[in-house]
Amino acid sequence: MGSGPTFAKVGHQILELVVSCGMCRRNAGFTLIELLVVIAIIAILAGILFPVFARAKAAAKKVACISNLKQIGSAIGLYMEDSDDLFPYAIDAIDKVHPEIWDDFPDFKAKIPYMPLISEVVQPYIKSKDVFHCPSDDGTDTVDDHPWIDFKTAPTMFATYGSSYFFRTEIAFKIFSQTQFRLPADINVLFDAAGHWHGDGGRVHLNDGGYTYYNKVLGFRYNTLYGDLHVKSDTFDQLRQAWDTTLE
């Protein structure tokens, strides 16, 4: 990003030179060549600066998302103070829409119809529902680590279900408190529902497989709230490692 202003300054100086040359000649306007030079300079500068602006905008959205998760973490902390140190007894959108993902745990699955969404439970402890909206959320087609599950949300996941984030619902099913975690700093609690929001590679489509799928997820990033309520940006593999860390 540091090279952007330098190129802009040089381009501005060149443009001034072209303009001054045109004004030096009496009764003469710009020649076609001079106009083409100006257009070329503008095109070059646009090609240099637009990606810089795009990266800056993406970085700002990432910072806002991290801020959201920190606020949600604080709200969860307040909830726990009122609830014997227990994490919210709640589910997320994927549990609600596809409870069959818990077929191997019938006791957990049976609870889902009677449990509220995590955003609904935490709502009394936050200032605005928009805290659950990741600014980079542009919807999903499926679930990143389960590309065979149809999970289309448009225009955003927040607009569809009131939250851009997934919850590690196992924590709620097992009625866990923070002090019960064996490694609280390694347990994912809440995280971006899609890694393409903050990463490269493009969204995962239904039944993406092989090289196409792995080439995408390698560039993914997820802002993640952990069990000790700190937030960090994870790669796909780092989030999978958090999932593989047992609660107790």
C-alpha cells in the first residue's frame, strides 16, 4: 500500500507537465497524442490505486468484524455472570435449518426444536442487533467444511438469520461453563460462517470438490471468538484445529 501515494504524486507531476506544455503554445489546444497520454496516465493510476483502495476497504471490514466479535464476547461474559457461568443455551442457523447434522448425536438433535438462536439469547446484553452483522457478509451457498450441505443465504446471512456467525453448539448441548474448558484459549465459540468473506479463493459452491474446493479454502480467513473470549483471525486449517480441540 505504501507505493500508491508515490505513483499518484508522479502521475500528478506528469499531468501538470502535459497541461503546461499545451498552454505554452499560443492559440493551440491539446493534440491527440497529448490527450492519449493523459488518458493512459489516468488508466495506469486507476489500475494502481483501485486495488489499494479495495484492500483498505477489506481491511476496514475485517477490523469491524473483529470488533463485533469482541462486543459479542463481552455480552456473552455478562450473560454468563447472570447464568452461573454457563454459556448461552442456544443454537445457530445451520442447526436450525439442518438439524440432521447431529444425527450421530440424537440426544443433542432432539433439543434443537426447543432452543433459541444464539443472537436472540445474547440480544439483551448488546446495544444493537447489527453487532451480529459481519460487514463482509455477502451470503453463502453451502457450509465451508461440509460442501454437500445446501445452505443458501442471500443477500447476506445476517439478513436471512440475524447473524453472520456460527456457534459451536456442542458447548450449549453439554451445558458447559468457561471453567470447565480444558483449554479455553483453544476452543472456538463463535466465528465467521464463510471464509471467503475475509479471504481469497471465492465462495464454496454446493458440491465443490477436489482441487477446486481445496484451492479455495486454502485462502480463507475466519475471525474467531475463543473460549477465553479473545478474538483472532484464523486460516481454514487453524479453525479446523480449534474444532478438533475437545472441550474437556
